[in-house]
Amino acid sequence: MVDFHAAAWLGRSLASAREDAEAWDRVELTVVDNSVDDAAHEALRTVLPGDATLLRADQNLGFARACNLAVQHGSAPYVVFVNPDTSWPRGQFAEFVARVEARGECGLLGPRHYADDACELAHAPLRGVRLFDEVHDLWFVRGWDPARPDRLLSARDRLRRRTGAVRVRALSGGCLGTSRALYQRLGGFDERYWMYGEDVELCVRANRRGARVEIHPDVGIVHYMERSARCIPERVNIARDAGRSLFKVTHHGRLARGTESLVHRATARLLPMRHDPFATAKVGLPEHFEPPPHCDAWAIEFARSPLFDNCLTRFLDSAIAVPAPTNLLAELPAATYYARTAACRGDRWQTDRVFRFPRPAPTALPIVEEAC
């Protein structure tokens, strides 16, 4: 585990894992403290069990370097990386550990991530990073591919119906398991990534070397959103953009990355606006979401973009109105957000209504000051 001013959240995560006592008894815990702060470090000590290994960094190493450092100081045959802002529903830690031990020698594994303790709102799986993806996004922004959000939702629906292992292109580093031997053969996380992108890069490298990259959608972990990242938003945004660029240069070459940039600039200059998906959403968030008429199933989604690619999704079968998750939304970082309802008729998903609403900065976080 890698900590950055999140001792309270990390303690909560450990408490949920330790409820699965049989699995926890076999765990070797290593924590790297990136906080570079005496008070935060002491707070972290108070939530760790006595047999944990605590490594204090003299600077914020970033996620990739800190993870590699933790692995170097461990000896267990299998490795699970877990973000501090997570919580394991009862029985899920033991189940995930069992899956890692059964499959970790040949690949990387990840569970489904949820945003709420009721495990109703699921995080969208990572899209990964693809060449010309920014151009593709621009086509949507200019209104030339309005059905794209529905295609992405259809893919999420197919995944949530699966059980067992599903091969994917990338997994979130927020919870990722593998064998120590495979992780070392892959060379660990690429330390040129400070934060964001290192998980996608590791998974792509594993796929190319013949290892399996699998999500297990029937195993779940609650992953609260950006509890540490929101402490340093400017640096995080820079790191996110730098990670995307580095990935493309590394895996496609500078010529391809340069060509993509030229095509993106030309598209931005020449592609006319056909429809503005950002402007047509209804302003405000309803107290209740109504099911669309005459549908077999429906879904509610929340995102920072009307593309609804990196979003939270709740699938529903009953035709009953559902209250907005106001407690969860109140904890989101300050930004403008989008919500929508979508209907499934037959095997086709279609957007029903879209809403746009602001989320001001929260006045306080629900778990002590360290949980930023």
C-alpha cells in the first residue's frame, strides 16, 4: 500500500481486509509513506499492525516508484497492490486472494471497483490509452458520434453479466494482484510514470509478453474516489497528461505521437460543430431518477463528461424511481458533473435523459483531516 496523507482511510481499508482472518493471517503488509510529513507519518503508524513493514520516503516518490520499493522489501510469493482509499465487502478480500493465488503465476488480476458501500455504483473499467483516442473524443465533442456513450454502456453491461475471469486490455492499479515472479519478470511498474498510466502500461506490457490480464467482475472492492489525489490536483493533472503522452511515445513511437498531434490540431480546426453534447443537458440534478418507459432494464450514470466513459454506473431491472445518491455526490471533488438515465430495449442501450450539475468543493471530508 502507498500512503499520501490518508492514514485514516488506510486504517479503514486494513480493518475491512482483516475481517477475513484466515486470508489475513497469510498476509505480509508493506506500506510506503509518501507524505513527507512528521504528523502524517505518526498518524500512519497508529493504524498499522505491529508486524507491518513501514517505509518512509524522503520525497513523494509517486505511485510507481513506491510500489516497486514495497515489492523489493517483501518476500511473499504473490503481490496485491491496494489503494488506501478502499474497503473490502465481507468475504471479498479472501476471495480475491484465492483468485490471485490460483491465477497469479500466469497474469495480472483485478476486481470490479465500486464507489459506494452498497456496491450499487460501479466504476467503469479502464479504457486504456490508444493512439488517436483524443481525435476520436473530439468527434464526439463536436457532435459527430452521438451514439458513442451508448456503445460504451453496452460494453459495460456485457461485462457486468460475466462471472469468473474476463480478459481485458488494462486494469486499475487501485487493486491489482499477481505473482512476485511475474511482476519481477515484467520489470515492475515503469518509474517514469509519477502517477496515472503506470497501471495501463504494465498491463499492455504483460499482454504483449503473453501474460493474461483479467478482471474478475464477480469479486468487488469499494474504491472511494481520489482521496489522496485531490490534495494536489494541479500536480495530478500534469501527471495524468504526461502519462498519456509518455505511453504513446513509448509504445507507438515519437513519429506516431507527432502524427496524432497534427491530426488532432487539424480536426479541431476543420471539423465543424454539429451538436454540442455539453450544452444540451438539462441543468440541475433531480431528487429521483425515473425509469425510461417500455424498457427491459435501465441504468443511471454519473461522469465529468457527457461521453460517460470514465463514470459510475448503476444497472436496474425494476421500474421504480431511484433517489439520487446525494451523500456520495457530496464527497466528489469540485467540478461540473453529468448524470443520465439510459434504457435497454432488446439488446440495445439508448440515452433517455442527461443532466448537468455543479459540485462545489466540500466543506469537510467525512473521515478526519488525514483522509484528503
